[in-house]
Amino acid sequence: MSGINNLARDSVKAITPYASARRSMSGGSVWLNANENALAAEYHLHGNYNRYPECQPPALIGAYANYAGVDTTQVLVSRGADEGIELLIRSFCEPGLDRVVICPPTYGMYAISAQSNQVQCSVVPLLADFTLDVAAIKATEHTKLVFICSPNNPTGDLIPREQIVEVLEFYKETALVVVDEAYIEFAPNATTVDLLASYPNLVILRTLSKAFALAGLRCGFTIAAANIINALKQMIAPYPLAAPVAEIAVQALSSQGQQRMLQSVSIINALRDDFIEFARGISAFKQVYASNANYVLLQVNDAAAWVNAIASDGILVRNQSSQLGLSQVIRVSIGSPEEMQLLKTSIQRYAGTL
Ligand SMILES: Cc1ncc(COP(=O)(O)O)c(C=O)c1O
């Protein structure tokens, strides 16, 4: 049996899987640890499922292209934005030769997808003000993909548009610049979609997991020039989306669905601003970061103690202290009004002791 256990590729054995919120913390009744949207809608299925689904369902591609303001040839749908990240690395990076640039603290899946495909990362930390170190990005070698997350997870800040443009310009002929807009609906003016017309090397990642409150659906989008989308279609599985997923996603993108999404974004943004004001009044929080998304980063004296204390009240938040460039920070996702009230009460209970 131990022989069988050893059969996995060495590169696979070396991987520490992404510690997703669902994998790393269980229990609790208030989940504020995965940047989900607590304001869920109900969906109903109408179809038969005896046939294989389309690889890229035209109704869904059409609905998303329309929502994003791009052409249908510029859209790929996948199992979450996570699959978009994976497909980009598999389609564009030669293992052992090409590299991807990541700018931590940032979303962990870029590095994990690269590692699992034996693609090396050039790590260019964000500067102290959480903007890009553009000079250091330009100095990297063998770069094929640059991942820029804006709004950035977990810091909540926006990467300045002029920096994104500078990186796009520098790599116009040589590399793709991937702007991860998973949280863009919370700061819609910051989208880079308009830059697609000028930069054929721009790739934008989107998802229904956040503002659209459909993390359980696993549905994300890659937006880019048609030739990039075609390269990704070469690598994608023949039936990546279950038919019920496409059916629900089309409902979410209907005008009624978009209206509901906009309402939930305005509720969440108001709850976030209220929570930031509350948190700035708690002296145990050494720093409360500004946020353009549905989460807030807080710096404390002892992040593990805070996570455990709040968890003992049934509320799960995320310790982000292991991220390069961050120390003793917790990330709180914005939940429903009731959940935020429970969180505030819990914080007040421990604020004097931690
Ligand atoms: C910045 C960022 N990009 C992508 C994703 C993955 O999104 P999806 O649920 O569509 O795979 C997440 C999920 O938390 C994220 O925070």
C-alpha cells in the first residue's frame, strides 16, 4: 500500500493545497471567512439533463458578454474564476521555462495553480501602500503572465489604473496581464474592460461567486481578445459546466438578476462602511484598512486569538497573517445585517481582553 501512496508525481506531493475557508474551518453558524454574499436568491431548474451540455453555452456567453459590454468572442465561461486561472497557466506557460508574476499579499490560487503545473512564480511584493512595484515587475525574467488583483484580496484596495496600463504597455508583445476583477461589482468604476480595445494582452477574470451571490454554483468568466479565448478553449474540458449551472447563471444575468445583484451590492457596501466606522472605534484594532470590496482587513495584536475568540461565538473569520507582507491580520467578510450585528457584539465582548 505504501508503494501505491508513493505513485503521485513529486511535484504533486510537494504541493500544499489551497486552504479554502470551507476546508480549513468547520462549524460555526455565521460564515464571514470566504468573501461570499450572504444575501442569497432562490433559483429554480426547469430542464431535462439527459444530454451532455454545450461546452460554452451560447445563451450564457451572450448574457455575460452583454452584461460586461464585450463581444461574445471575447468571453469564456468556466468552473469559477479559479478554472480561468488554471487554464491561463496551462495554455500559456511552458512548465520549467515560462514564469508568472504574482504580487502578494494577494489571492493564493495564482501561486498554487502555477506550482501544480510546474510553472515558477516571480514574486514581486506590493509596496507598503499596497500599490504595484512596477519597476520590479518589469525586471522579472521569462514572464508570460502577470497576475494583478483589483480590488485586491485580502487587502481590499484598488491597484491604480495608471500602473496597470504601464504593465500592459511594457508587456504588449511578450506577456499577458491578467486583471482579476472577482470583486469588481463592489467598485464598478475601476473596471479595466475599456482597456481591452487598446491592449490585446489584457485578460480579465470575473465570477458569479461574489456580488452575484452564487459561490456554490462555480461559474466564472475570462474576458480577453478572441485569439486568447480560443487558446483557452483548446485546453478546457469538453463539458466544463453542468447544464443546471448554465441555466441558473443565465437567470442570474437576466435584467431582474442584475437588478437584484446591484441591490445587494449597495446593501453590502453600506454594511461595510458602517463596519469600518465601528472597527475604527475599537482600540484593539491597530489598523482598519479601507476596502473596495465585500471584506475588511483588520490588524490586531494576536490574530489567532481573535479568530478563536470570535469562533467561540459561532462566527468564522479568516486569519490572513501568513500572507507575505502582512502580519497579525484578520479578514472579515461582510455578511447580512443580522450577522454583522452578531459580529459587532462579539468584537465588543473581546475588545477589552485581546
Ligand atoms: C481574487 C479572487 N479571484 C478569484 C476567486 C475565485 O473565484 P471563483 O469562486 O469564481 O473560483 C476568488 C475567490 O475567493 C478571489 O478572491
